Amino acid sequence: MDHRSVVRKEFERAASTFGDRTQGRFGHMEVVAFSRVRSGTSVMDVGAGTGNFLALFGEQAQALIAVDLTPAMLYEGRKRLDGLWAVVADGALLPFAAASIDLVTCAQMLHHVEEPLEIIKEMKRVAALRVLIVDQVATEDEAEIDAMNELEKLRDPSHALSRPPSAFRKLLSDAGLELIDERIVSSRDTLSKWMWPGEFPVDRIEAVHDFVEHRGNETGMEFEPSGNDYDFTRRRMMLLAR
């Protein structure tokens, strides 16, 4: 299968539990204030999944538009978020006119994409005001980037590449966007939540535990034992551009 098919298959499998597992993961990041969004604007999220990120803009936005490859994720999103406009589409070919949406976002999506430049260019084309990208970041150390990606792919076959902050800045520049603001937000998480038994197969959970036990210190994710669990650091980067 090509990678798009792998992504679609993985998220079709996880659609019924994904929204609950990821509920609140952006709540501490002050995303709405960072985006400079004003009341009455339109917001589109590319790779929106079940709409948890879009829900942050519910009080400000006049229209919330969720674009995703996976119909099952959008179906769950419409059950969770009233008034959600759901569009099944590829982010590299958005079915919207140029400059038709005020704020175009993607959150925790680009690490599932092997070559994201065309998607970012499409986001720029459709955006009337700004583009907001939120995604997990690796450190700038090449060995830690490689180890983090090995772990991520073991956990989730739809993972493509976790990138360092410098790579995101270059992607925006290559897409012809002007960076307005950036911020890296770190938080501590637990392995048992990241590998939620209600969502992930047992063999994957065991493989990830084994990797973390023997090589977790190679990833730059600061794994530390906590009883039968592990704590680790999640780093997400927000980039606002025009």
C-alpha cells in the first residue's frame, strides 16, 4: 500500500476511540490566542480527525471545516461537534477556492506525511489571512531524531517523520509563507496513555514497552520509569504564518 492508504487504514481502525484518547491534548497550549483569530472568522483544519483541535475555536469561529482522508474519523467528529462541516479530501488537493478560508490549520498531522510541502502550499493558497501549523517536534540531534522516528513507526505504521523545529521553519519558507510567530510547548505524558490499551493492539504495546525499556534514552523524549509505567516529554511546536 502507498502511505496514504496506510494512514487511512490505521485511522479507520482507531476512529471510534481516537477522539476520547486525544481529548484535551491541546488544552494547555493557548492555541486560539496564539492564532490571533477574531470572532466570526472561518477556520479549516486539514487532517482534522475527530475535530478535537477545531473544537478549540468553537466560540470564535463562524464556520468550522474539517478536512480528512478518513470518512470514519469525520463521522465521529460530526457526532462530537455540532455544526461541523466535514469534507473527505487529500490535503494536497483541497476542494476550496483561493483565499476562501480565514485561518487554515493542521494539528498533529504533518508527521504522518512523507513530503508535506505540497500540503502546506495548498493551505497557503486557500488561506485568506493566516496558516497555523501545530505538530510534534524532535530535537535537533540527528541520532535522537532517528531513534524517535523508529519508536514512532513501531507504535503507529501511519507515522512518517517527526521533524526538528528547523525543518518546519524551512518548510514554511519553501512554501512562500512568512513566519509571524512560533512557540514550542513541552508537557509530560505517560506511556500507558500514549499506548492506550483500548486503541492499540497488544503486540504493539509490548514492542513499544520493550523499545522504551532498552532504548528510550536515545530518543530525546526523556523517558523515566514510573512504577509499571513511564513518563516522557512531549514537545509540540506552533507556527503561525501569512
